[in-house]
Amino acid sequence: MKKKHVNARLICQVSAAAALVLAGNAMAADAFSSDSKWMTGDWGGERTKLIEQGIDIKADYVGEVGGNLHGGYNDDKTARYADQFGLGVALDLQKLWGWDNTQAKIQLTNRNGYNISNDRVGDPRAGTLSSSQEVYGRGHMVRLTQLWIQHQFFDNKLDVKAGYFGEGEDFNTFPCDFQNLAFCGSQVGNWATNIWYNWPVSQAAIRVKYNINDELYAQIGAYNQNPSQLEHGNGFKLSGSGTAGTVLPVELVWSPKVNSLPGEYRVGYYKSTADAADVREDVNGLDAATTRDAYKTHSSKHGYWFVAQQQLTSHNGDASRGLNIAANATFHDKDTNFIDNYQSVMFVYKGPFDARPKDDIGIGAARIHVNDDVKKNAELLNASNGVSDYDNPVFSPIRETEYNYELNYGIHVTNWLTVRPNLQYITHPGGVDAVDNALVAGLKIQSTF
């Protein structure tokens, strides 16, 4: 995209945001207050009154800039901008209608913009495995992301949630403070090809959780696997037409206190009941790239994951500050999945400076490995096509392992605005050794209206 188009888009977005801010300012004297949770303030106390009545209005914005500073597939320097607006409401139905232990939520999202990874960092024939702007994707449309009701039974021991939502809300959950996708949100959804749909896509679903004790719970879910919900224009599709199968995740979650500091550990497994194509073999068990016969079909695919988050230190006795460590690992079916394993580790120090007690600094490293059979399939395909020159448009890039690194600093501007400049380094973008390593400058803006 040309620079003038980027600038025009930024101007439009800033103008829209300014209009919303001014509207909020007219509604409440405390709009823009650094101590307020919301940019538009408490609306003269009306917002707090609504929450007390069981109505919590949610409005937020995430914007991300990515610019290629060096390397990558195309070193013609530019910047790309992607964003997401969110609008929803969380309902406490016990306060509203007297329904004991019952909650509900409706959430809409609208994503737009462009991604620096698609054609600058990565070869467009292969793309990148991760993304330097995690908010990009499933966009350029409004989607119904959440529409669910939740109820607790037996003194809150049993928790049931049903409606339309994504797996990553409850299973393999993880924060999204980094800008690179390899460190943001549910990682299974990033690597379980075409079955596990992360935010902002929703599916018909049910999740059942049982609290074993105050620190330990187990849960199981069933999610409609419907590829048609990814299509443009199907953001509000509620029918089951196009259903391919069901994704069935199970998970055990332990949340201990270690030296009085919080931690969370998750281990889980998923299975998809939908048919899945083999990544290499044909219907006769031979190499499909050579025979050109249809790829073998499997009746399911599966994988498992591990997530660990632990606060390691406090800062001068203040538990809201200190060093935190997090690690993710996912492993996938080698017969059917493009990515067979992924690992990452992150360190975040909250409140590194006394003068900036709510800022944070983070560093992360991630490894994403392409299934060896995918690599072999590409080699056979190139041989079958009689091409060996990487620059030949017909050549299928050989993909192996991509590494992503990010260093960021979260500036807590106000309680409703965080600005997070970052630097990212991508080794072998797309897992393609022939593509130069890339340095990307990023900026992530997170705001609550």
C-alpha cells in the first residue's frame, strides 16, 4: 500500500477516535481522567449505576503499526496499520432479572487494515508462520464474536456456558500484550490448521467446567467446526449449514500461589471430528505430489498443549509489580497438520521504575516448526514440476522453522490507554531459509472507551 494511503487511513481513524472522545467528554466531566477506567469517563455516574444494575457496557480499540526496517522478502520499506474496534455488553442476570448465578454477554468486533508480514517480511507464496500485527485477520467486516449465557450450579462447583463463542476464550487462554502473534492469545488456534477459530470468529458451542477445589478445575467443550463462518459476509451466521464436524477440547487448569505469588498452569488436548487431508500421501499411500492423485483423507485430527504463567518476584513487597515468566507449547497431528509443534517463552517485568509503577517491559522468543512431511511434499512438487530456481513463480518454497523475537515497553499513559512500542526480529520468515531475516518496528495501542 502506498504511503499516502496509509496516511489517509491514519487521519480517518484519528478523526473518528477524536469524535468519539469529544462525545464522551460532553457526557461526563471526568472523561479523559487518567484515573478513570474509561476514556469517556463514568458518564456523570450513570455508567457505575448501570454496572450496579447488571449492565456493563464494553467498548475498546486496538491499533497496531508494523514497519519493515531491514531484511525480509521485500526490503522496500513501508508501514502498515491494522486495527480492531469492539463493542459489547456483559450482563449480570441475577441483578437484572433475579436469575441466580447467571451471566450473559454480547460482543461485536470490526477489524480492518493491512499486514506488513504478508508481502514485505514473508514471500507471498509462503507468507509467514506468525504475524507481526496480531490484530490483523478475519477482518474488513463486523462479526458477532460473543453471544452466550453462563450459569453456575451446586454452590458454583459446576459452570456451564452455551451460545456462540470461540475456543480460545476458555481453553488454552493467554493474554495478548505483545504485538507478534506468536506471543498473543490462544496458540492452538494459530497452529491447528483450519479447525480452531480464534477471536473474533465465533461458533455454536458449549463449555462445562467443574471446580475441583479453589486452585484446580477441569473443563470440556464442544464447538461446531464450520469453515463457512470464516467467509466474508458470514460474520452473523448462526445456522449450521456448512458444518464439517466438532472440535472437542479438554483441559486441566491449576492456579497455585508460589511464595504468595500467583501462577496458572494449563494442560489440554483437542480432537476434531471433521475429515482432514493428509499433508503428503495420496489415497494409495504414495506421494501425492508425484502421483497427482487426491490426498488421503483422515477421519479426524488432534493435538495437545501446555501453558505456564508464574509471577516470580514482587517489587519491594508490592505484588502488583515484579518479574513474570510465561511459556507455551503446542503439538499437532503430523499426518494432517501444517505445523507439528510450537514453543515460546516470555518474560515481563511489571512496574520496572518507581516513577512508572504501571509500565511494563517484555521480551519473548518463539519457535514454530513446519511438519517435515510438508517440506518433503514441496520438494517432490518442485521435482514433479521440473523447477529448482527459487525465483521461478512456479517454485514452491521449502519451509522448515521460523523464529520470532519481540522486545516491547508498555507505557501506561492512563488507566484507559496503553501504548506499546516494540521491536521484532523474525528469523527465516515463513520457515524459508532463502528469505532474509527481518527487523520490524511496531507500535500497539490499547484503549478502553
